[in-house]
Amino acid sequence: MIWKILLLVHAIVACALIGLVTHQASAVLFSGKGSSLIGSYASVRSAIFTKAIVVAFSVEFFLGSWIYTRYRYTARPVLEDLGLESYVGAFEFKEHLLAICLFVLPVYWLFWARIPLDERSKTRTALTIFVGFSIWAAFLIGHLLNNERGI
């Protein structure tokens, strides 16, 4: 029962993180693009999301690491026995991508919190896109795997 609760909390935090990083990335990529729906959605101060993204990612990484122990010894062997190596490989990709993202996160925070917004905007944009891509990829891969063989 505890694993299902952990997985539910993990999913809720993941949804919040998806919203935060999507809003910040859209603000970076589409701000000032007129009065369209996307322009309105993107017309926020993108820097205010940074701290929340770093905290939510850290919580999500910790929860995911805790849940991973259960996946590793229950779900993964079943996936391997069923010949679903592509699912196992997708999860391996997710692990590596999030490990890289974890090490990029302090640099991401530094560029958003400590460097003035009018400086190094291309680097900030690239870091935001990488973090956003990593979070979205992890979310989709995790969802796919949970649908195939949940805890």
C-alpha cells in the first residue's frame, strides 16, 4: 500500500513540475509574441519559476529514487521475462537523462537566480529547454512504464 501512495505522490509532484517547467519554457521561448493565447500564456516573469522547479525536481528525484528500488526488483524482471527490452531501455534512458539533469540543475539555478536576466539569455534558454525536455521525457517514459507494468 505504501508503494501505491508513494507512486501517487510521485505522479502529483510530476504534474506540478511539468506545469512549472512548461510555463517557464514557454515564457522563455514565446514571450512578446503578441496577444494570442500562447503569447498571453507566456507573458509571465519566467524567473519566478526557478526556485519552485529546483525544489520540485529535487523532491521528485528523491521520490523516484525511493520508488526505483521497488521497480528494480519487481517490475523490471517481469518486463525482461516478457521480452520488453525496449521498455527497460527506455527506463535506462530516463535514469541517465535525469542523472545528467540533476547535475545541470545547479547551473540552471545559477543562471536564473544569480546572473542578471539581460545577460546570457541564450545560455539560460538552452538550460531551460534541456531541463524541460528532460522532465517531459521522464514523465512520458515513466507513464508508459507504469501503464505496462505498474507497481
